[in-house]
Amino acid sequence: MTAAHERQTQTRESALVSFPQDFRWGAATSAYQIEGAVDEGGRGRSIWDTFCDTPGAVLGGDTAAEAVDHYHRYAEDVALMAELGLNAYRFSLSWPRIQPSGTGPADQRGLDFYRRLVDELLQAGIEPWITLYHWDLPQALEDKGGWPERDTALRFAEYAALAHEALGDRVRNWMTINEPWCAAYLGYASGEHAPGRREPAAALRAAHHLLLGHGLAVQAMRGRRSGSRIGPAVNLYAISPASEAPEDLDAARRIDGLQNRFFLDALLHGRYPEDLLEDLAPFGFADHVRDGDLQTIGVRNDLLGINYYTRHTVSGRPGEATQAASSPFSAVSPWVGSEHVRFVSRGRPVTGMGWEIDPDGLLEVLSRVHRDYPAVPLYITENGAGYDDVPDPDGSVRDDDRIAYLDAHLRACARAIEAGVPLRGYFTWSLMDNFEWAWGYSKRFGLVYVDYATQRRIPKASARWYAQTIRRGGLPG
Ligand code: FCB
């Protein structure tokens, strides 16, 4: 090596944006989006099976009956993860695989599938991270009223205890609920997601019971086995007012309240924000909150999962909504009590979902959580970009936009860590293309392309880029 070359290499390495040695480099998926095999192994029906069967509910009439066949191809998928060099993998358990009707003893066939998956991961040196609820409620529980009913929270805690009992010996990291905002408001207010109900007051009850379910589940799991690390995964957004006008400032307060503070205050401070309680009073929000509930919800967490995708810029003044809707069918607002708020575009670049690309927003969210909530280890449990990837004639998938998105967001993570935020890991959404809820298969988020006709997996350029990033322990300066 010449002296000049050596100098150059040194400069390059010292300019590396590096991450802590024990940083978790992961990818995330969820059961319903990848498993398929909906009628195998004794699995019961979930609200998403019913939703997929509802005409007009999912774009193109797509269903997840086969999804990407992960139920049968899990070993191949774990091998792919190993090739990428992931040291952690976040996936969810399908509640109706474990308790087909949402109550009663666990079905061993369901648990056995996850035992096999976990063992495969451990053998490959990949740490399993389990999410207990990623939106696939057993249909039998929805038939009894679903999340707006308090009983669903109690049933969830029972299921959590069963799953933890069976897998807690080999899985250390557990997330209870994924994105309770989506489960409550898209499921029960706007009806864009299963079960497709449009009952704003019921959505508020659902949000409370999802949180209560979290608290009860943590207690039930800790009561049976120690040594696990448990916490929720919430979807947080950076929020900006469209202008300094009082109506816009109020819109930002409201949306930040519904989207972020409602969940963070309850989970980490054991209370609901006062201003939000006022906004929601006309819906009878506090009526179903019983004494002691907030104490249960505010149970100590060992970790907090943050899913981050974008920023919302909002206005409280009348005008045209310019930001793409969250799903193709969002005729009704999920913003209970703040239906007048408009989501406006700042004209910045967006992903294939129409979501503005804003890595600074991620730094903002991380800094805010670190500043306003008790010190709890943080993990980015989802972050990624959906595009309509198309393979080149030679079969390769060049997703430079995704690489740019991930690169910028990882740099935001590095800046947060440097500023003292206890961020310990990053899971990109998603390992592979999959069933994107109401969007069906029209949006691809994977590092790995899936040819849905043959189920062939093709690592995209972003997969190679991520593998290199992991190997290097960071990004070039
Ligand atoms: C999140 C969900 C995840 C996936 C991504 C794109 O809201 O948790 O399942 O759909 O969005």
C-alpha cells in the first residue's frame, strides 16, 4: 500500500459514522404479513382474514392467505438473515395460531412453529425479538366486541403469559403491542384496517384497552418468569404546524397529543395528557377508565420500541388536504375529536407511500423521548421505505432510493447516540416484501424482493448495502 493510499484509508476509517459495539442490527416483520398458511396447524381466524374477505377493503382484493409463505420457508428466510449479518430479528406471534379462539389453552402446533423458528434463529446467532400483538386479533374476540371491550385486554394478558411460558426460556426480548395508535384508530375509527369499524368513541375505548392489555401482559409475564426484557412498540411522528397561525399551532398540539403524547404519557408517566382529555371529553373518553388502570398501564418497561417513518405537517385552517392519505380507503378521519385537521405537504421528497422523507424528524423524536420520558433503553423497532420496486431485466433490484432513506435515518440515529440518547438498536422495516395491509401487495418495503408468483427471494441492492453497513459497524463519513 502506498503512503498516500494508507492516508486515504485512515481518513476514510476515522470518518466512519460508527455505532456501539453491542448495537442491535435487525430487520422486522409481522406474522400476518408474511406467514400465510392461514388454515394450517390449527390456526383460528383473525380479524384480518375477515377483513381481506370484505369486498373493497384491501386494494386489488389481495389476501394474505399465502402471503410470502414464511410458515413453510422460515428456514430459508433465517438463512437469508444470516447472510445479511443481522444480529437480531423482530417478528410477531400470531395470536390465533396459539389460541385459535382467543381463549383457553395454547395449541401446541402453533407454539411448535415458533419454537422451530426461534431455534433456527438461535442456531444462526440471531437474537429473536418477539412482538405479541401485531394486529391479528382472533376473530372470536372481535365477535365479542373486540378491543373496545375491557375483556379483550384480560384475554391478551392470558395469551401473553402462555406465549412467554412456552418461549421465554429462549427469547429474552419481548414487545407487547405494536402501534396501538393504528390498531385503535385505523381499526375502529377510520375503518381502513381490520376490523373496519367506523365508531370514533369505540376507537378511544380500544386505545385504552390496548394500553391496559400491555400493562396486564407485562405483569403476567413478569409474575411467571424473570430475566425477560419487555416493552411496547409505538409509532411516533415528528409533528409541525403548517404556520404560526393559532389554528395551526392548535392542530399540531392536538395531533401530537393523539399520536404521541397519549401513548407516551400513559405508558411512561401513568397518566393521560390533560389537554387531550378535554378534547376527547365529548366522546366520553374517561368513562371507561377505571381506578388503577393508569397505574397498570404505567408499569415499568425494560425497553421502548419506536417505529418512525415520517413527519406530519398539520393545519387547523380550512383548505385542501395535500398529503397522501394513509391508505387508499381513508374516507373517514382516524383523528377522533380533531377531524378538521388537515395534513399538508411541504413539497419535499416522499417515498412510494407518499410519506415525506424526514430523517431530522427521527432525531427530533428520539431527543424528545429522551428529554421528556424516564430513561429507558430505546430501540428503533421499525423504519423503512415503501417503493414499487421492479427487477431489472437481469433480475437484480436496484433500490437506490431505499438505500438513501436508510442511510439518512441511520445517520440520524448516530447523531442521537452521540447526543446521549440511549438508542441500542435499529430494526429496518422490512426484511422482505410482504402484505402491506390495506395496500395489499402494491407496496414493497423489503430489503429482499419477493416474486409473489414463485415466492423466490431476491436480495435487493439495499440488502447488500445493509450487510456492508453491519459488517463495518457504521457508515462512511
Ligand atoms: C407500520 C406497521 C408495519 C408496516 C409498516 C409499513 O405501521 O407496523 O406492519 O405495515 O407500517
